[in-house]
Amino acid sequence: MAASATQEADCKASEDARLFFDAAKPPPFRIGDEWSYLRGGLTTVDRDYGWINNIHHDIGTHVIHHLFPQIPHYHLVEATKAARPVLGRYYREPEKSGPLPLHLFGVLLRSLRVDHFVSDVGDVVYYQTDHSLNGTDWAEDAKHK
């Protein structure tokens, strides 16, 4: 017996949530028919930049900015607070920062270490690692050139 369109959509949404919101992995990129404005906006991530938020127009409010670019920067914090309950599990709470956003160095280092490229094959793609850029492979390759 074939699944109904509603069951297929529910299954797809559940799979999206599982893959998309695993905090250990960056969200997927969607290409072609898999992409939509909403999905694109939800792949952005808010970050807490500590005191830098206040002097750079609340740059840590990326999700709402990408979903509603017409909202002026001075209303983004308020709009983010209002949207969190509506977005529910589709909003990933940013890691809180102290006065200096030192936690972002870990995010940057992880990205430099493992998030090297996105495949152009498929409709749902993820960051991938080019192992030749890491560790001893890179050092060995440099020796032989």
C-alpha cells in the first residue's frame, strides 16, 4: 500500500529535522527543487558576539534577518525573541558569549579543520572534509613537491 502525500511529507519533515538540527553538524545545503526561501533562511545560524553585537547592529540575529530582511537592524533582537516560540525546534539557540566571543574560535577552528567544501552532486548536500588538507597527508604532500 502506497504512503499518502501527507505521510510522505511528514516523514520528509521528520528526516529534515533529524539531519538539519543535529547540533554536532552544520545544516545541509539544499539545491534545485529542495531549496526554498524558508529552508535557506533556516540554514543560517545566530551567533552571540558578546559586546560586539551592540556596536555592529546586532549581527548575531542572522536567522530573522534572512527570513525577514525588511526588518530594520534595530528591531532584530525584538523580532528574534518573538519568533523563537513560533520557530520552535527549527531555531537553534546560539551558544552564549561572555564579553569577548572567545567561543567562536572553536567554531572557526572546526570549520577550518573539517568544513572544506560542499559537493555539487545531489539536492541535499553537506560540508565535506578534504583529508589532503589535514594532518600528516598535507605535510607529506608538501615534502614531495
